Amino acid sequence: MEQIVEVKIPIPEEVNSILVKLQESGYEAYIVGGCVRDALLGREPNDWDITTSALPLEVKRIFVKTVDTGLQHGTVTVLAGGKGYEVTTYRVDGVYEDGRHPKEVTFTPSLREDLQRRDFTINAMAYREPGVLVDLFGGQKDLEDGVIRAVGDPSQRFSEDALRILRAIRFSAQLGYRIEEETLRAASELAPTLRKISAERIRVELEKTITSDHPDLLRTAYEAGITAIFLPEFDLCMETRQNNPHHCYTVGEHTLKGMELIRNDRVLRLTMLIHDMGKPSCLTTDDNGIDHFYGHQEVSASLARTILRRLKYDNDTIRKVVTLVRYHDMQIRLTAPAVRKAVVKIGEDLFPLFLEVKQADLLAQSTFQRQDKQKTLDEVKRLYAGIISRGDCLNLKHLAVNGSDLIQMGVKPGKEVGSILAQMLADVLDVPVHNDREYLLNRFAAPAIGEGTATMKESGC
């Protein structure tokens, strides 16, 4: 049913012109799905999807500039104002044979039939000017009540497309909504069908969940038996105690708290998700009943590589997360040389992220010795800030001597050049003022070629 609503959705001029042109040509046309949801929430939609009773070829006839995005599924992209807007014909999905895609789609003149095939009520609303909202399944009320509810029979919706199970978790985390009881029960029962879904699709939904405002709602996926299918390592963390004065949560709850406390960045959130996943296999308990997790950093780093590869992450993301996980528990002596060496070891690009990981990890622990821990971390941050402000040399690129200089002096190209440069950098990391061409050549190059300072000076070095 159509209903007039007081709220007016501000539709971009190009989008409204597409709606008007379709309507003037004798067809129904609405914005639909996520853009309606976001607009009703007062958010700026990322995309504006349009649904219409016009068939794809009729859409192509009405608009001059179009792209055949997916004619077999009824989608034509209309170009307007330098952007593309997807216009899709009302449709009914056929049988889902792979738990992800319908074997075929059938076009229909009924907006109701189109909306009832969608996943959740909050995504099954359509809108057109002037202030006409088509809300057949209570989506607006679910928005007001903070509820994620499947359209119609949740078991049928999830059987059609298993990825909707993760989408329910994701929308819950993004919006801070609870999942309606029957919808969650169906998601739990059909969780094993996620094995039909590609790793890439699972990765996208997991990442959207943990980079939301409520990453801790990944807990819902655990409680419903959903993470057991694609991230069993997390389940082990949720079930692993930490009877240690430094902790007040299980490993899993500490993980969720860490994700909440760190900046919303994909690498940082992935790091916090995985940083302690090695703990379950490293758990030991001493004679006093205190739990320890010796060596969990390296085990966690290995698991990070395995998990991220399984989820088809790119090599750069894997490198960053594995490195941060490996060194997340690293203790640094409170001296400038020690901090410089830590920067080199962890990586100049990753050290600022390392500090963020340390901060979140600290705050996700118990309050035991927290003041002292914070004081130590603050001093590392202060020393690092000084290193950056002074421009201390931290790599071979900024060393006052390079490989060509050594070769010109007579050092044989190859490993010896690299060895001498490494010695020079190690010295400069200890004493930054040693980054001086004459000093470095005299101190390290001359002995290596057996000539001495006098010979170097004669050669103009």
C-alpha cells in the first residue's frame, strides 16, 4: 500500500529527473532499498537505486545515455549529471540453486512482488515524490524500533541467499539494531549454508561488520553459531578464559572490546580481531592458578596470515596485519635509540598504527597496573614524536652514505656493501649525529677496504 508520509526525502535533482521522466512516459518509478532506509535515518545515501515497471528496453528507449549493466536481471544504468544510476525493472526471482543467485528472474508489473523478494523490511521500502512511501512490511516501524527483520519467512529469505545471514549481522552492527527473534533463529539454523558462499563475499560482510560503529556485535554471530562456519578461531577465543590479574575478560570479549576502542580503520580493526587468536593454543596455568599465554604473539601472527589468505585479502593488507599482530605485545625500552630500532623493526609506515594497537590493547585489559602501563606507553609516544620532529635517520635512504659511495671507494659490489650499510645504520640509530658522510666512511668503509683515513682523504672522500 502507498502511504503519504510527513518526512520528505531530499532526492538529488538527477535522480528525481529520472523518476519524473519514467512517470511521464507512463510507468511507475521509485527510489528503493538502502537509499530510502538511509534517507529516513537522516543519512546521506551512498547510492540511489531506482525501481520501475518499465522493461529494460523501454528504459533504454526513454533515455539517451544508458549502459547495459545487467539486462537479463532487468538493470540498466542511466547516465545523468556525469553519474550512473541503476534502474531495475520490478522482478520476481526464480529458484535459488546455489544458495546465492536465482536461476532466472521474471519481470513483473507489481511493485509488491518486487519488494517482497528483498532481504529485510528496512530495505524493502520505496519512495517517490511528493512524499509517497510504499512500506508493505513495516520497515519504517522497524527503523524506529531498531529491529532487523526478514521480509516474510526468514528461513525462505536465507535459503534463497545465505549471504543474507551475514548481512543481518552487518546491518545490526552498522545501525546498532537487534535482530528479531525469528530472523536470528533462522540465521542460526541455516548458518551451515554459508559454506556455499565465496570467501570474497564473506570477507566484505565481515569487514563491514567490524568497521561499523558496533564491532562488538560480532558477538551475536558467535552466539548464533555463525562465526563457527567461517571464523572458528574467534569461537575458541570466546571460550578461552584469562585468569590473570592483567585481564578481566575472556580472550574473545577482550578482542571485541579492543575493536570498540580502536579507530575505525580496516587494518586496525582486523589487527584487533586477530591479535590474540593464538592464545587458546598457548594457554598454560601455573601452580598459583594464574593463566599465561607464552608465545601467543607468533602463533597469532601465523593465524593472521592463514585467516587473511583464507578470506582472500590482498598481500599488502596481510603484510600490515601480520606485522602488527606479531609485535602488538612488544615491550620497548624507554630510550630514543630503542624506539628508533623498534620503528625500523616494525616499519615506519606501521609504527603509528602499532601505538594505536598498544593503546587499545591496554584499555581492553583490567585496571591492574594500568596507570603505570599508560605512563610507559605515553613515554614511548613522546620519544617517537621527538624522533619524527628532529627527522632522525631511520632507513638507508636517509643515510649520509649510499652503496655507490662504497663501490667508488673500492668496496666489492654485493653482500659486503649491504653489510657495511647495515653497520652504518645501526650506529646512526644509536647516535643520530653520526649520520655524517666523513664519519661513516672513516668509521666503517676504510677498515673494510684496508686503506685507512689518509687514503680516503686522498681519493676525495
